[in-house]
Amino acid sequence: MTSPTANRRCVLVRRPVGQATPDCFRVEEVGLEPLQPGEVRVAVEYVSVDAGTRTMLRGEGFHMQVEMGGVILSRGVGRVIESADDAFQNGQAVAGRLGAQTVATVPGSYLMVIDDSLGPLSLHLGVLGPSTGVTAWIGIREVAKPKPGDNVGGDILDAVLDNLALHANVVICGAVSQYDDMDDITGPSMYLRLAERQSKMEGFAYFHFPDSIPKAQAELASWVEDGSIVGSEHVLEGIDAFPDALQFMFEGGNIGKLLVSTT
């Protein structure tokens, strides 16, 4: 395979006010610089499109923030094409903080080697991904420990709170309906039902449970191998599709895990 000489990347040119419309982004091409010690160069195959990315465009917040002119922060998968880190060799499949770009040059600490025998590398952004499959596993196994129930948010959450069973558990791992206006978040008005029904509401992020992540990944991988779980994907072709991808997702355009393919 011929080594690339340039990188196409999606950068932030305007902080969104409300919706993250395509004019907030620019796709540009830049040359590749020689690797510095400890860096790894990855030919990116898939970039994850996640609701949490919207919260990284504000300039401040809980998540890491994208600088003006900076590459949009996103998890990705691909293969090592050059390495100045002894822990990585050419051809290895990796996942990590690759960003919305076709060629990522990042510190080795951003990456982890992944099993490419399970199927497409995109599995590690969906069923096996930290903010997707792993978050769902931890939410069920470690936090909710549920009986049958709903997965809801926004206005629907109020309706659910109004119909809670006694001793119910409500688990919060995000608030996608609020991400376009984080300065004016609307909370549930029916929260007193938690007291009336002796119920609880608990929030979490997957990285709050570091000891559970390997267990989650192992069990999810076994389910993929035996066919117990099959991930649905919606793939947009080409890095030039990324500026439209976030709003496409917020408008409910995708069915399954939304990805951008760079190849």
C-alpha cells in the first residue's frame, strides 16, 4: 500500500449557536510532517459520530473541547502505517482518539490495539465501543440492574417519571435532547415522583467504572462471536460528509450506529 502524503481533516471554524450546521466546519487538506518520538500514524478507516461531540464544540464543558481551527475530536479505528512508538507496529488495527480525519498522527497513549478477527473494525465504534456498547453494558450491569422498562429522555422522561413503579431506578448517561443549548438545560418537572415512589435517579459515564470496561468488552465480544448480538450501522461515505453528519444524527436520520467512512 502506498503511504499517504496528505491528510484530509474536518476542523471547527465557528462555534455552533443552537444546531451544529455544516457551516461550522471546514474540510481541508494538509501535508504530513515527520513523526516525533512516541507518535504513531494511522490510516483512519471509520470515524464515530456521537452526540457527545456536540458538547465538545462549545469552548467549555465537561468533555474535552475542540479549539477553533482544530480537528473535530472523535473516536476512530484504522491501521498503523508508521510508528515511532515501540508498542505499535505497521499493520496493527487500532482504536482511539483519532479525530475526524483520514490520517491521524497521535501519541501512542491515544491508541489501543484491537482484535480485527471479530469482523469489520467499525464494530469497535459500535457494539464494542466505549460510548456505545460498553456504556450500555455498564449501565445495565453496574448501575440500573433493571427489570423490564423504557430508554427515554427529554419530555418523555417526565411522562416516565409520572408513571414510575415503586423502587424504580432511573439511569442518566447523557442528555442528547439538551446538547444544542447547554446554557438553557430543561430539567424534569416530575422529579418529586422519585420521592413519592421511593425511587432513585443516578448518573454515570463509562469511564467511572474502569474495572468493568475489560469485562464489558470481553462479554460483548463473545456475544458478537456467537451471533447473540448484531450491530446495526449507518455509514456516510467520505470525510467530506462529516460536516453534515452531526445534524443528520440529531434530526434522527440514521438507523443504527452512525459512522463516517474515510476510504
